Amino acid sequence: MSSFPPRSERMRRQKQVKSREWIHAFLIAVILAVLLRLFVFEPFNVSGPSMERTMYTGNLVLVNKLIYKFREPERGEVVVFQSAEGRDYIKRVIALPGETVEAKNNSLLINGEPLSEPYIPEDIRTKDFRQWTVKPGEVFVLGDNRPESYDSREFGPVKIDRIVGRAELIYWPLKDLKLLW
């Protein structure tokens, strides 16, 4: 007489073990996805014309929520931030803490020097606006579609602690797939 359980019993036990393994793998995947979503990456749905030619309404953007835990935003980065009213916006960082920013004669000036903006098409102009001094802990942001953007020209510089993260990648629709830095 054999000391092994019957074949059907062994198969049933193997199926139970495999089922538990799949359940564990699924639970780990869900936990990792939730942790990544909460602390590392977040999808953002672009709405409105302010960043047109770079991104459009309906684009889905992946936002890196972790980067500014280790360093400050840099000029030219596209950031998502929350306004005082709780609404999310996506704009480009133009001026950093301690800098002055203004527009004169369709030219954007940082500390009195023209800023090169290769991400702005030649036919887009920045209307003149008064000089702003960016305080410590703030950045000045503008939309790439300057005539159609509600940005720091209206609501002032943005506190860095209100920045959700840096926009890294347009991932939807696939025809618009591109890195943003």
C-alpha cells in the first residue's frame, strides 16, 4: 500500500496551492499599483487650450509626484499644481525663486535678460505684463499657448508646496505619445 494520497487528492492540493499563489500575486500587484499611484506617479487629464501645441485637451499625462521631494522645480519643466481653489492646472515653470520676470515687446525677460523658449512656436507671442519678483518657495508659471492661458500673470506665482509633480509623458492618445522633458 502506498503512503502517498490518491492522485486526485494530490491534484486538488496542487490546484489549491496554485490558486493561493495567484491570489497572493494579484494582491501584491494591487498593493504596488495603489502605492505607486499614491506616492510616485499619477495620471492627469489635460483640459483647456493653455498648453496647446505641447499638449491638448483629452491628452493623458503621467505626473511624477516624487521628483520634488528631492529637488526644486527647474525652469522649463511642465508641472501640475493645485490652485488655492483646489483646481489642478498644468503649466510651464518660467521663473524661479529670487528672479524677476516680465514681458516687454513680445519678449519674456528673466532678470532683464531675454529667455529662449524653444517650446513656443514663432507665431505665439507673450503680451507685455508687469514685472513680478518671485519670492522664496514660489515659481512663476505660464501656459505655452500664451494668448489662451490663465496663469501666473493673473493669479501670481505658485507656491512650490502646491505643486503635485512634474509632467513626464503624454501617454494617451498613442498618436501624441512623447516625453515632456
